[in-house]
Amino acid sequence: MSRSDRLLVPYLDFVYLWQHPGAQAVMTANTLPLAEPTIVRGACPHDCPDTCAMLVTVENGRATRVAGDPDHPFTQGFLCTKVNRYVERTYHPDRLLHPMRRVGPKGSGRFARVSWDEALTEVAERLSEIARSSDGPQAILPYSYAGTMGLVQSSSLDRRFFHLLGASMLDRTICSMAGTVGMRMTLGANIGADAEGMPESDLVLLWGTNTLTSNPHLWPFVLEARKRGAPIITIDPLRTRTAAQCDEWIPIRPGTDAALALGMMHVLFARGMEDRDYLARHTLGEDALRARVREYPPERVATITGLSPEAIIDLAERYGRARAAFIRVNYGLQRHAGGGMAVRTIACLPAVTGHWRRAGGGVQLSTSANFQFNKQALERPDLSPPVRTINMIRLGEALTTPDAGVGGPPVRALLVYNSNPAAVAPDRNAVLRGLARDDLFTVVLEHFQTDTADWADIVLPATTQLEHWDIHFAYGHHYVNLNRPSVAPLGEAKPNSEIFRLLALKMGLPGEHFAEDDLGLIRQALDTNAEKLRGVTLEKLLERGWVRLNVPTPYLPFAEGKFLTPSGKCELYSERMAQMGLDPLPTFTAPYEFPENVPELAKRYPLTLISSPAHQFLNTTFVNVEALKRAAREPECVLHPRDAERRGIPVGARVVIQNDRGAFTAVARVEESIREGVVWAPSIWWGKFAADGANANQTTSQRETDLGHGPVFYDNLVEVSLAD
């Protein structure tokens, strides 16, 4: 045990007493039994592939600094722009510290402090009343996502609570499901190439990913590959800060990535650059794929993607000549009608060329499926009766027009945690109309008075990552991270796990399902016979803070085939997709609002809006951290000079971005860092911080992707004009 760990032991015992059900310890941020600085090991909780190992400096019971763990092979000693401000966020003057009850009109954000007992009693009584009514418990809807990615605080006792209650299920699709299902249909699981093998790559394609903003800890591996001679190419409609640092930027039209991949495969087969041995031994449907890609010659692909035939041929040939090309795709390119098919099609490329054989070769969307925690034990889905499932991206519809598609009783109670749907959910105007219903009882667990919290009836203060236990998987690397609490909860804040324990007690739910403390829940998560978790124990995590999965370094998941599909092969032809009524072969599925397919709509709204996160924000997290908000300046949009000139929009002008669903305002930046016909509005601002109270989601729709029922945030035609 290290000296710093020895210093930590009395504090951890104190935290345990506080967290354990029935414990009577009273804690404040100033009562820790520590007199000298110490370092506490933690983990970044946010929705990012990097899942960093953090070191938290604590002095006199107060966190004073967060830093990346220099010993962690992926974190490598640094944190991103956002999480570097985590201490500032934790001690923010606007932090919610006490339970509150609404005293003003819905949406006014006016609340009065109440005790925990008062708040929990009111929530329990209202939920019980709804559950006993003719509408039944399915009129209660949980709404959560990845405000924390930790298993304990995001998906453990909360799930047990709602299962036992018989509440409606939530289909948590808002980020990744289209691409996840696309990978499953092709490779069998959302498993990809290991980033730690990237230095062995001889070509790197950053395809639809702004790595320096959304995956910055991959960048050192990118630079090492470049140092060894690999060209680095970005494929993106935007010349992002990542593209600006690459050797080449390929400015593809939004939503056409599958067409480019098909065109590349056309060239690979036509030039004889495929790996025939790998195709014969480890794939299913080679002949059918060869026939399909003949339909996508470079000339046709050029008309779809907006790239020249020569650029398509050149990219394909370079990919074919490479021995180990690494393709990093991210979730932005799957946020349109054909997003699942787009990821599936790109995922076929390394099987065609055999790049899976070698370190540095393959494709990565995620590594998450390798983390085989015992979620059944944590969440206990067996406790739930048969109930309906509501897609979270259709929240506006569920709250306003349930008969239009979600079925079942109207939603009469909404419990929100780890999310801010009043800002992040699509078709924001519909969501706000739903939240404004007087007959909707809304409870929000939060750190701050977000847009969603403004609409709550009861607000419950939740702990931040520095104040609770948790265990974390990753989706960009292969290390399990443990988060220790480093300071006592501020004010009366409680972990989500404890809030659901207390609420279950108030409602008389069976106590045996809520008896474990948070360390016990972590042990349950690790209690599995999964081979890839062999050797990953709580004891090792407590000692070091992180442990690599039981996979080699670098990990070559499909070097010898052994795909996780029903056939055991890379399924270029997918019988499962055929049974779903979908094209079993890779194809190009156009966005719903692809201009060529909706000419009348495109006349009125000729620009495609992309609203990916600002560098300073992670969705709506960190938007209220003053230093980051200043750096992001104000809601902005970027237009190509020719698009701005046609509309008479000068640099710095306030503009309106609108379509039939809604509108928001922004300040125009005019740059050649974007494709003509595209507008970028870095997001996602809280409405209360925008001059017009609106954000980009006023314009997005509740339509779903082809696979996984995911959102289509970037399948969005708009017009931009000068504001009055």
C-alpha cells in the first residue's frame, strides 16, 4: 500500500459509513479526517471513448486539482480541456446542495428548499398514486443516459427500482445504437481495432471523428503512427481542428460515407487489391459483395459524395496498398437515416483487404463489448413484468401525442437523472410542450439548475464524480477504471445509488434488492466468468486504480477470423438483416432529408445542419463552467463564404437558423473550413444561456435511423438568414 493510500484509509472508512444504508454519519465538505495533501485515484465519468484515469489532489478535505494518471497507458498524464475544470465544476457557486420543491409556474425555475424526508415522501406518494391508478405503473417513465458512465451511478439500483415498480422501459438510443447494430451485423459485436496498435499502422483514416475534441487521448498514438511514416487523413464535411492537423482533409457530403466506402471497395476489387485468402477463409458473402460494389463506380460515387472520381480512386488505392490501415469512425456519421448501414459498410473494408491480420489494422467504433460486466446482477431485469418500451429520442412524442406511436397509458411521471432532455432531446419544442404539462409530475436528480431542472416539481441534489464510488468501462481502450470518492458530498448531495435506495425504502419495495452498498455493487459487476474480465478484481482496482482487460497488447480481435456473428465470419452478406426486411448487403441509404430526394424541401431549406459538440462542452455538460463558457463565446454557426455571400451574411452577423420544426439564433462565422451547402452550429447550449432561449435541437426531428432506432440529429435541412 502506498503512502497516499495509507493516508486515504481513514477517509474511505468514513465514506463507507456514510454510504452504507442505515449509517448515521453526518458529513460535510469540511469534516474529513485528513490534515495533509493526498492523491486519490479516480476516473473521468463522462461520455467519451477515453475514460481517463484521474488523480485528485485533496487538501484539508477539499479537492484542489485533477490530473491525468501518467502511468495509465491511454490517459498518459493529461486530461481534456473540459475535465481539467472538474474541480471548478464541483465547487461551482450554483451547485445544487439541497432538495427543492417547485413554488413557481412550471419552467420558471423557482424552488424552495425542503428536507430529504419531505422530498422523498412527496415523490413516493405521487408515484404510488400513479401506480395504483387505472393507468398503472407504466405511466411512470425513467429518463437517463450518460451524464455519468459509471455502472453504479448510471445503471444499477435505479434499474432495479423501476423494474420492481413496473415502470415503462426506456430505450437508450440517443448516441450510439445505429452504429452499434451496424457493427453487430457485420462483425458480431461492437468490438474493433486496438488504439494501442495504431503506431504500427501505415495509413490512418479519421473518418467522421474530431479526435482532438472528442477522443484526444488517441492523438498521441496518431502522432506516433505519423512519426513512423503513416499518412493521416480526415474524412469529414468540416475542417475540424483535427482535420487542420492532418496530412489531408477529404470534405465529404454529410450522410454519404457508405457511398464512399462502396466506391473504395469497387476500386479494390477492380484493381485486384483485395486479400483473397482472408476473404475466402473469414468472410461470408464475398461474391454478393463483389456484385454490389460494381454498382458504385467512382463516377457515380462522386455525384453522391461531392468528391472527385480521382480523389475516390486515390484514397482506395492508398488503402489497398497499405498493409495495416487503421480506420477510426465515430458516432457523428451514423446520425442520419442510413447511419447503421454506413457504419456496417465501412466495417467491411478491413475484411476486404485483410488488414485485421496485423497490429494497427482494422476499424474501431468502440471497444465497449469487450467489457463483459455482470449487468444482469446489477440491473436485475428479471424483476420487471412485461412492460412497454419508449424510445428516448421520441420523448416529445411520448409526452404530447402518445397515441401517435408509443402506445399505452399517457406518461404521468418522469424521473430524470444523468441527462438534460430539455436541451439534448430532438424536436426540443415538442419536449418543452410536454414538460409544461400541469399533470406531469417531474423529478430531476442533478448537480445544477439545468434547462430540465427548471421544469421539475422536485429537484434532488446528486453527487459529482469526486464524491462517490463507481466502476467504469471504456469504449476507446481496454482498461477498467475504479473511481474512489475523494471528498465528502457537498451540502446534502447524495449519490444516485443512495437516492434510489432511500426512495425504494419510502415506497416499501423489497429491501433485499437495495441492501448492497456501492462497493458491494462493484463486486457484483465483477462477479462474472467472462474470460476478458479474468484477473480484474476489486482488490487490484483498489491497489492501482485501473486494470487492463484480459486481452493481449495490442489486441488483434479478428486476425484469425473468429468473428462473433452467427456464422463466425465477417458477414458481408447478413442473413439477419434480410430477416429484418433490410438489404443484407452493404448499400448507400440516403438521409431522409437528402436534397436530391426531397427537392421541394431543399428549395426552402437548402443547407444541411451539423450540430456536433463545441470543443469546450460535452453535450450540455460544462456549459455553465464560466471559463469554458467564455471560451465558447456564444452560440455560433459556421458558413462557407459562397453560402454566406448568397444570403448577404457578413462575419459576425446574428442569424436565424430555421426549418419547419423550429428556429434558433447564432452569430455567423464565415470560413472555408466547411463544405459548401453545410452549416455547423457547435452545441449544445443550455437554452437559458442563449439570447433567444433556443438551441440547435429546435430544428432536429424525432425520426429514427435504419438500425438501432437511433437519432438523426445531422439529417436536418435548414435555411440561414439575417436576424431582424
